[in-house]
Amino acid sequence: MAWIQIRIYSDKADADALSDMLMDVGCPSVTFMDSKNNPVYEPKPGEVILWPETTVIGLFEANHDMQAVVDFVQSQYHKPLNYKLEQLEDKDWEREWMDNFHPIKFGERLWICPSWRDVPDPNAVNVLLDPGLAFGTGTHATTALCLQWLEQQDLSGKTVVDFGCGSGILGIAAIKLGAERVIGIDIDPQALIASRDNAERNGVADKLEVYLPENQPQFSADIVVANILAQPLRELHEIILGFLGDKGAIAMSGILEEQAQSVADVYAPFLKLDNIAQQGEWTRVSGVKK
């Protein structure tokens, strides 16, 4: 089926009202998108957090009367409507995404491989991944920075915390690289499901434990990876550092280049920071507990 979409450029104060207007004229699907580059907290399940400048996107069947949609929304809206109409190609979008998700190599020996593709090197450390509804495929720079760091660590027999585990990609990679035990923590129950499923797929479910924050046990880890965002990294630093044992190592990402120093400053009293690595506009801050 062919589709047409309307993009309405607005802000977080008006986004919900615009969404309701589109639904009133038969829009089957409304989504919100960041109009600029303003990271926000990962929302809790069922919570919607909007950006200061938000694009409201309504999807309609291609034969829908879009002029009637524009006229109705403009009649209800208190500002001149800033919008764009786009015809979408008729294709299987899930298939399109799967076709463009290829195996990716990190460092000298680690591959992240879609579960529906053949592994390029059977003798390498291969993580088979199906992200499901959770974030984390290795294609994003923040995940890549953490994977590169993990690949360089001696993880043999170590205990690892994956804080904000998403699809489980970092924790499973750590196990494949030699870790004995991984504890994944995430606020989203879908992330815990995806992590368990991917651990089963990789034959490492016996070494991976996953918890919501309110259920996490107390323990001391050798390694912590936290791929979330700069603001929660700063605000939750006591909790995150609380997982790290003596001389333990930590890597943090989800940090824009201009945010890196502010994150490093918060952790500097507790860590011997080694470097700030960068990939595109994203950075990784890492160090060892003093």
C-alpha cells in the first residue's frame, strides 16, 4: 500500500494538540521527531518526552484528501501551519531495514551479525543479534564506541554491568569476549525481553541476568558499560559508580562532543580517566576507579 505523510513543524507545547487534530481527520499513525539535535532522557514505559522543537508526522493512505487535512488542522491551530507533504514509496519497510543491516566488525576479533545473515568469519567472536523493540544494533556511534572499548579489555572471568542494556548487545559481546557474569539493567521491560532473547540466541543465557532498576541486586563488578545519555550519566553517577569494584574499569557513551567534558568532570574525583574517544559527534568517556 502506498502512503503519504504530513510533517508539521512545531514545539512540545503544541505537539499533542496537533496529534489529536490529525487523528480527528482519520490519521492512523502519528509520530513525533526531534526537529533539531536535542537529546532527551530515555522515557519510562508509557511516557512520552518531547523535544523543544518537535516535528509531528501523520501518515495517511495515498488517496486521502490531504488538502482537507491541511484545511482542518489550520482551522483549529492558533498559528500559521508550517508543514510539508511527502509521498512514500510502497515497499516493505521491515524488509528494507533487514536488507540494510549487515555484519559489522569491531576491533580485531568482534563481529556483530544480524541473526538472519551468515557470519563472515566463523572463527571470530560473533554476536548474533535481533534487536526486537529495544535499541542497540551496533550501527550507532555510541554503541560502536562501547563495543570497541570492550574488545580491547581483558574480560576473562570478569563480572560486567551493562547499564541501560537495550538489546543486550554490549553484555552479550562481553560474555563472548570472556566475561563470566553480566548484569543488564534497563528501565524498559522490552529491553529485558530483547536481552534475554538475544542471550538465548547466542547460547549465553546462563551468564546474563537482567533487572529493572528497582529489582537489581547489590554486587561489585569489574567492568561497567553505560551507554545512555549525558544528563542521566551525570545525575546517576553515584549509582553507576556504586557497581564498580576496586580498580574496576568503566566506559560511558551516549554523550555529544560538547557534553563530554561535563561528564568527565563529574567522574574525575572517582576515576583515573584515560581518554575521551570520538566518532562523529558522539564521544566515549572511560577510566579506572581510583
